[in-house]
Amino acid sequence: MADHFPPDIDMETPSIARMYDYLLGGKDNFEADRKACETLADGIPELVAFANDNRAFLSRAVEYVAAQGVEQFLDLGAGLPTAENTHHVAQRSRPRSRVVYVDNDPIVLAHGRALISDSEETAFLLADIRRTDEILAAPETRRLIDVDLPVCVMLVSLLHCLPDADDPFGMVRSLMERLAPGSCVVFSHIVSEDPRAGAWMTDQILSFGTPWGRVRSPQEVFAVFDGLEPASAWPDGRDEEPRVVDCSTWRRPGVDPLFRPADPSVRLWELAGVAFKR
């Protein structure tokens, strides 16, 4: 199975991108990734549902943003390609949509470039997602993204991968300052109101040797929306709270948005939202 991966890949240390691929039913992962997921599932039984709900949120959010007229997408920490990637959803609604995927995993780059080899409106960039100035200056980005027009920045299941020392929310503010009014973020982040549950997941992932950040509280992650206007989370777009919600309930047809899962035994979830720069 590993013969189609790029050379010099560390197959012994779990990768967040490959773990996510495994949880979504993909095949581009190694035994270390699968074992890591199984360890996490011992403490988080809903882990597979967690990943699939987040992926479904991405599709609904991109469809919504494209319907607002945004045609440029910068997908940071894109992960391994699967069905219903950002460009599939965006270009279905707006065929002229341009998408730049950014990730620091060479496996993502190899598979991503193969996926979009025949698309002039899509590019993959191997880069450190924290170096936003370099990302915006890269030839791939300059070819497809005009920062004088609205850009959607995809931060889906990303910022919990960055430690506090990297100032992930400051990184987002700095990036959004560079972008035109009408730009937006699509955001989800693993959160918990139970410090012990959050610390357990964080400690487990770090024990694998996998670079990661931490589970944060909902109040901490609200910082990503500073200076932005969150869109309605209701399927019919009504002007009511909540606007930042459990990702599985954001604009999901037939479901009222909930700040957290209704089951009180669920101690971790992904808080999600879409917010615009006005």
C-alpha cells in the first residue's frame, strides 16, 4: 500500500492528515495512523462521527459561501483529498471558483496535485500554514487569488493543530487584515467544557509524537471571530442565535443549530461557524 507514497515519509509517527483520512474511510494511511485513531476512539467513541460531521460541515459551508458570490478559496491545512473537496463544492455552484489548497504534508501534495492535474482553477501548495505572507506571495496563490477581491479562508479542523506559542488566532487576524471586505472564514475547532477531557485528547495525540496544539474551550476559540460578522447558522438563514455551533448542526437541513451536542455525555465536539469581514 505504501509504494504510491512519496519517498522519505515517516510511517511510524501518526499524521493528522492520514488519521483523518482513515476516519473518513480512506486508504492513504499507515498502521501507526490507524492505531492512533483506535487509541483515541477508546476515550472518544464518537470519533468517526466526529470526522464525518466535520466533513459534511465543510461541504455545506463552502456551498453557502459560494452562494454569497465568493469565488476564491484558500484552504489551509487541506488534508488528503477525498470526495466533496472544496473545489468540487465551490465549482459546482460557481464554475469560475479558484481554490488554493495548502498543507505541510508531502503526501497531501502528491495526491492533491494528481487530483487537480487537469484543473487550471485549482492548485496545491506545500507550505507551513503559519507563514501566511509566504503563502500569499507564492506563485500558485498569486496566479489564482486576487486579494483585492473577497477570499474565503478555510480553517476547518485546523487551529487545534497549532500550539498557543504559534498564536493561531493572531495568525488569522493578520491574514484577514490583508484581505478585501467580503472575505470570510469557514472555521471549526475541537472544543470541550471539561478540562480533563480536553487534556486527555491533547495528551494522547502529543504522546504519539504527532505535532499538535490542544483542545480549547469554546470561549477561547471565539477569538477567531474577532472583527468578523458570523453568518446565521440556521438552515433558513433566520437572524437568530446561536451562530457559532456544533458543526453537525450548522445549516443542516431539518436540524436546529445547537451550541453543543444535545447528549450531555459528549464532552468534546467541533465548534463551527462562517464569518465575514465587512
